[in-house]
Amino acid sequence: MLEAARYLNRDIGAFHEAWIIGTSPLAVAFLRDGGLGGQSYLPRGATSSPYTLYLINRAGQRITLSPPARNAQFVRDIDVSEQADVVLLFPQEMRLPYGQVPVHGTTQPRPPAKVFYLREPKSLRSLMQALIEAGELERQAKEVVEVPVLGPDGRPVM
């Protein structure tokens, strides 16, 4: 589950500290700014593709850094007051047995993941509660975007 939270749709919130706030369905929350000034979490001189981050060192050499990912972790007691303003909610139909990222095969239209951009940062505790209460996450969002579920290779997995 940690690997799924780190790498599924990794272009959304790449390089951010993130928490798994729900497991059924999988829900990942992070603070867009992350205290680093918006997009400045990319190192100076870095460029990225959907799959790889490159950094040019002082000698002009291109260094390949590890693929983009969120540093996702489970919420601990000391984390519940941490703030997040984005929630990435994966479809209920997606199954994550034994920590893998298999997909429920079907010929039916595949449900998208949803990205909730909140009006203001909320504590992880309140976001976990919002997941339980029907429609609460939608009420707190200023924008909801549907995106296909993409795996570590950048291809749709559902």
C-alpha cells in the first residue's frame, strides 16, 4: 500500500511529504506548498519528465535522480495535526492485496481517481473524518479533478 501511495499518479504531488489517510478506498493527502514555496521543491537547475528528474551539476553533467514519487507514509498519532490541502482519492474498485498494485480487470468503463483541491489546509484528523462523512470532502474542495489511474510506468492501470 505504501508503494501504491508513493507511485500511483506520482505526477500529482511529486516530491511532497504525503500521508495515507484512507485505505478503502486508498486516499493520499499532502500539502501543496509543503512549506517549500509551491513548485520550488524541484532543485535549482532541475527539469523533469513524467518519469525521471534530471539535475545539471556545476560541471554541466546531467545527473538522473530517482523517479518522482511522494514520500507517502501512514498517519501516526504525532501526524494527525499535520496539514494538507490536496487529497488524491483512488476508485473503490481498485484492489491492493498484499501491497501490490493489481487491477480489477474489466471491460466496463474504468472509474477515475479524483483530486480534491481544498479551499484551505485541513488537519489530517479532519480529512480522515471527512472521508467517512458522505460528501464532506466535496464540500471542502474548491476544485475536484478526475484523472485516470496511472501506475509507476505512467500507463493507465485501470
